[in-house]
Amino acid sequence: MGVRFSAAFQIGSTAPYALAALEEIHRTAVFTALESAGAYIQLMKQVSGGSAPWASREISNQLQCRLLQLMAAVLAVIAPITQRDMKPGRSARMVREVQKFIAEHIADGITVEDVAASLGRRSRQLNWICRSQSGKTRNQLIGAEKINYIKELIGTSSLSFVEIASMSVFSSEYALNRFFKYAEGYTLGQHRRLATLS
């Protein structure tokens, strides 16, 4: 049983953001090093030879992760252009303050109430401002920052998942892995393997 995976892009726009995205696609290398390509080829040989039935799922996961990395790189180019859609004024400044507070205190196990208290606002009011300005609730902003923090710990350290769970204020490695898999679609172990391939 094999896995079929294909992707196609067709962009017929000459808008600056579309052209910038296309340039980023051309610049982004899906296989960042020769050994990465070799690892994929080896897995594909194992699948086709029937010697490793688990490998087809692994290939599919790795290809999906590579496409997500490619899309993240493309969206990073587009994001500054679409930031102008954010409404100017006090609300936009408040959302930036919320994001700054979350980033500075992500390892402290902050809650939505902590964020509201730090800015002297009611919880519901601040949630409405965040949602109207960024399209995300405070919980979603905290979750996204926590994912970035976990990815940074996995990519820049040799800490065990138990240590990372403790540092990111999870009750157990299981709770951390469940949170990560729900948010990203793959496990901590798969992310660590991908990080070592990159």
C-alpha cells in the first residue's frame, strides 16, 4: 500500500504580494541539504521494497511538514503586506502589547486573565479587541506563542520532552505531546526528526 502525494500551484496574478510569494517559493529549498534528500530517497526505497511498511506514513508526514515549511516561508513574505489591513489606533497598539506580554511571559504559564490584568482591561473586552484586530482570541495567541516556544526548545536544545513539558508548564510529556499534535498535526518526535534533517 503506497502513499500518493502531489501539489500544484497556479498563480495568474501580477499583484506585488503574489510576485513576492513566487520569488520566495523559488528561493526556498524543500531539501535543505543533500543528506535530507538522501534520507527521503532511502525511505522511498524501503517502502517500494516492502521492507518498511511504516515508512510510507513517515514519508507522507515529512512531505507534509516540508510543504508547511514552504508555505510558512511564503506567508512570511506576504504577512508584512497584509499587516496594513490591521485597523490603526489604540486597539492595534493594545494587540501589540498583548502579543509582547505573551511572548515575554510564555514560560510562566500565563492565562487569559493574566493578560487582561497586565493591561488593566476586562477579559471580555480585551478578547473582543484581539479578535477584531488580529482575527484570533487571546487563547489562540497564547497557544501560537507556546507552539513557537516549544519548537524553539526542540530545535535549539537537546532537552528531553519531559524537561520541555516542565519548562512550558505542562503537567506531563503526554499533555505536551497531545497539545502539540493537536496544533501542528504531528508529534514532538516527528518534529525533532524533521528539525535534525533541516
